[in-house]
Amino acid sequence: MARHLITSALPYINGIKHLGNMVGSMLPADVYARYLRQTGRETLYICATDEHGTPAELAAKEAGLPVADFCAAQHDAQKAIYDGFGLDFDYFGRSSSPENIEITQHFARRLQANGFIEERAIRQVFSIADDRFLPDRYIVGTCPHCGYDKARGDQCENCTRVLDPTDLIDARSAISGSSELEVRETKHLFLLQSKLAGEVEAWIDEQGKDWPVLASSIARKWLTEGLNDRAITRDLDWGVPVPADTWPELAAEGKVFYVWFDAPVEYIGATKEWGDQDPENRDWKSWWYEADDVVYTEFMAKDNVPFHTVMFPATQLGTREPWKKVDYVKAFNWLTYYGGKFSTSQKRGIFTDAALEILPADYWRYFLIANAPESDDTSFTWELFSASVNKDLADTLGNFVNRVLSFSRKRFGDDVPAGNEAGAAEAELGEQIAGLLAEYEAQMEALQFRKAAQALRALWSAGNSYLETKAPWLEIKTDPEAAALTLRTAMNLIHLYSIVSEPFIPASAAAMRGAFALTGDTATWVSRDEAASLSFVPAGTPFTVPPVLFAKITEEDLESYRERFGGGDDSAA
């Protein structure tokens, strides 16, 4: 059986992430990893904070901290939030780790030895006011393609076009704001992507044919436009140093590798960090080197696709070593806030720390995955969010659990009642459940998260339909044994829901499982035949009624959320 390696785009270190970051990478990766683990497949989910590059230095400067101290504190702050969201990483590392420095420098040496790195003198922007060369992101100005006036020197956040600093209109220093800039000569290392273009295209032709259209089309657009040689070093104080044994002159000048050169390597670096914690039992290299039995899936938003589908594969190919390359790229569009863009830099939209302050993680997890921006952008509105939470979570699932367990305890006590043998209605329900479970599994295997959420919701709805048809509150008046059968069947549905809902709403799933005094690993996935039999929880099993799983969002709640975060016509401005 294949082993499954999962990575999600590394969250950048310069601040708390918003919900768009969460749904575009880490959350769907977690949902998929949880599902794979439940179904018995060996799975390794790796992520890390991306800590190098200009924004880290700028954010540390703004915070008045040494950049290393700033990054350490932000790593801990981000990890606490991801723990709060229930993200079950196998390891959450740091791109500034010794492991990543070691492997990044190894990649660079191999590329140099194979003729894919070249030292070139280039003309680069120098800030007279700051007395330093300015890396791309230290330069801001107006994008020549879309007119966005806060574009950075490497990429426009608005239209996602990759830029050179000299492309910007009205360029200025991001440090001092000075427009007193001039171009001077300096030396940098270039990755000769042009020499690897044919190999990258052949690899994408083979590997990318099964990718989502969003991922494959972006990769092919880059190939069509032509792979240009790219500078992979910068003039920064913070980053992976250029190794002195290979480039002594550049090392002496303090050059470091470009963040987009070392950040993807951190997937490997973080796996080594994980392995180094327990080297006797964790073979990190088996996941990345000659890893023919590994299926590797990456999760990311569309702006990260070019680097993961073109630049990093080119880097891996150029080493001439058997490093594992991605098998499947799951790319996402944007989650917008009332049609406007979530933005870390502009603090626009709902940020993950604030989300957890107002509601439990499962509310957000379910809504975001059920409305994941897979085929196109999704607009977050408080109205859509509250409708989804109230209808799907509170009414369809939460109310079902509460009324079944409360009614059974009131009429039959604290143990699962026995009642009659299952009849035609239960057989029909079991067949329906098996079919819905098959649909749910198929969508999860295909990484179609919105469709998987629809199938999960249909499983929950089937229980409600069964309960309404059997009406145990009426049955008990004339046939208590029939009512007991209905409730026992419904309790088995609750346990089934606790298993299949685990990837989406793990805390609530655990609460449902905890209602029954069962032994063993009660979260293990079930076969369709087992699901159809609805016999997980035997009669006589003690149970408790858990607290209300999902409180409804009231109109008063909505008003307070709109007041705090904005909402409606003003938000798209």
C-alpha cells in the first residue's frame, strides 16, 4: 500500500493568517490527512513557517525585534492558532532550521556541479537613503499590468503577475519610502531554468495530466511564456547563507538565497526536522529520496502554483538526484470577503485568531471546506456563514444528536435500548447509508471537498428523514419496542456520523463518539457493509447526552460580527 506524503504551502512568518490562507492550503490538507489516517493508510503531513525574505525583516523592524527573535515568537503564535483549528500536522517546522539550511545548500552545490547555476553581474536597485541594495520586496510601486499601487518588486499581490523591480512605476523603498533610487552593479547567482525547461515540460506533460485545471493551466502558462533564468540570491541579513566553500566571494559579501529557493526545500527540511527528533524510528529520507512507494500531494492557493509546479521541480531535476517530486497539486482560488480580497498586509477580512475568539474551530472548518474555492472564487459573507452553520451543523446534525439521545434517556434510561429486530425500514436506511458513504469516499479520494461536504450533509440528512418517518415520539405510545429500535438505529447513526465527520469537524466528532461507552479505536473508518448494518453500538451500551454541539448564530451575533469585521456594501470598497 502506498504511503501518503502531504504538504501545504508554508504560511509566511510576518503575521497571523486570514481565513483565505487557511482554506487555501492548511485546512484541506488536514482534512485529507485525517481521512487517509482513518482509512488505515500511512500518512505524513508536513508544514512549517516560511521565515526568510524581505517581509520577515520588515515586520521584525516594525516590531522593534531582532529578526530571529521575531520569527521564533511568530512561529509559536501561528502554531498555537493552528492547534486551535485542530490542524493535526505530523510536524510543523521552521524554514530557518539547521536542517533546511543544510539541504538548501546541498541543492545549490548539486545544481552548481551540474552546470545549472551561473554567477552573473546584474544591475540592481540601490537606495541612497537606506545605503543598501534593495531586494525585490523592499521596492514597492504601481503594477504596470493592472495599476495596483502597492505592488512589490517581485510579484503583484493584486493580479499575481511576476515582476522585476524595474517594471514598477513610481518605485520607492519599502524601508524608508524614499524614491531616491539608482541602479548599480552587483553579483548574484542565477538558476538556469532555461536549460531545464524541456525537462520540466516533459515532467508536467506526464505528471500534470491528472492535476486540477487550475494547477495545470498555471504551470503551462509559465512554460508557454518561457522559463527565464532567475536570480536565486539576495542582499539580506536574514536567510540561508550562500556556502563559502562553493562561492567564497559571494559568501563574504553576505549573500543569502532567495526565499523562493529555500522555502520549498523546507518541505524536505521539515521532514528531516521530524526525523531528527526520533532518528531510530523515523526515516525521513525514505519519504523523499528514491521514494517510489510514496504518493505526494501538495495543497496551495493559485498564487503559489508557479513556484511549486515549475521552479521547484526544475531545482529538483537539476540536482540529478532521485528526490520525490509532487504527484498531485491541489490548487485553490481565492476566498474573498464580500467580493473584496482578504489581505494580510492590509488587515482586511477575518483573521484566524479572531475567528477562534468568537466561535469554535469546527464552525469554521465545516463552512470553509463546504464552500472551498475550488472551481472559482468564493465570497465569504456573514449571511452565508450563519445560514450554513445554522442549517447544516445546528439543525441537521446537532439537533439530531441531541434529540435522539435526550429522548432515549428520558424514556429508556442511560443505556442503549434493545427493542425489536431491524426491519424493512432499517434495511432500506442501511442501503441508503452505504450508497451515500460510497459517494463521500469517492469525493474525498478525488479531493473534491465541496462535493464531499455535500455527501456528508446527505448522510446527516438521511438520519433526520429516517427519524421523521419512524417518529419514535409517536411509536412509543403504542409500541415501545418499535420506538426502542428506532432510537437504537439512530444512535448507531450518531456513531457512524462521529466517524465520517472526523475529517471535517474533529472536536464535534470526538464529542459524539464520547457519548457512548465503547472500547477500542472508535474513529477507525468503516466499510460500507458495516455502515449498512448499523450495528456499531450494541443494546445495553451506556451513553451520556453531550452538551449542545452547535449553538445557532443569532441575528444579534451577526450584528456584532458585522460591526467588528465589516460586512455588506462597505466591505468590497
